[in-house]
Amino acid sequence: MLTARRCSRTGCANPAVATLTYAYSDSTAVVGPLATHAEPHSYDLCEQHALRLTVPKGWEVVRHEGEFTPPEPSADDLTALAEAVREAGRPGGQDVPTGGNGRRGHLRVLPDPLDE
């Protein structure tokens, strides 16, 4: 199931909008736009934590200039969602609530109102 990336700070459930990486050899912390994929040696941060980050004395912070914005859903996100729906609709798949008439629920693709 798809889940939005969340802030890495303990106790924070806000959506991530920035990625923090460290360049230890340069004593630098870099806060930039949210990376495409989560990396094991980087940290996802919400806007509040990205803007308030402090570093030890002698270190430098390099920050992205401008606003941090949540990422737009990608084709990969939509494909994963479609696959999850398809799997749930297969016989023997996950339980899908019925509408009271014994029929399983279904989804329809609606045209984008901006394209009309």
C-alpha cells in the first residue's frame, strides 16, 4: 500500500518535503528538496524541521533557497495504486466491502475537468 514519506524526526508525523544529507569530510549539512527515493544515509524532514535545523559549532548548513513543496504524485505512485486495487479485486484477494447487494465495489476513471 502507498504511504507518503514522513519526517524522520522522532515523534513527528508531518509529511516530508526536504532531504537532509551530511558531508562529514566538509563538516556540512545539506538540506535540499525531497529526494526522489529514500536513501539509507539521508533523512527526510518536514518543512518545520528543515527550516529549524541546527548543526554543531564549526559546521555549516547549506539550505535550498525557496519554498519546500510536497512532491507531486508520480507515474510510479499511480501504477502502484492501480496494482493494489487490481490485487484487491481478484478472487481470493483482500476482502473488499460490498455495497449491500452482494456486488463488490468498483472504481471508474473520470476525465480530468481541466482537459474539458
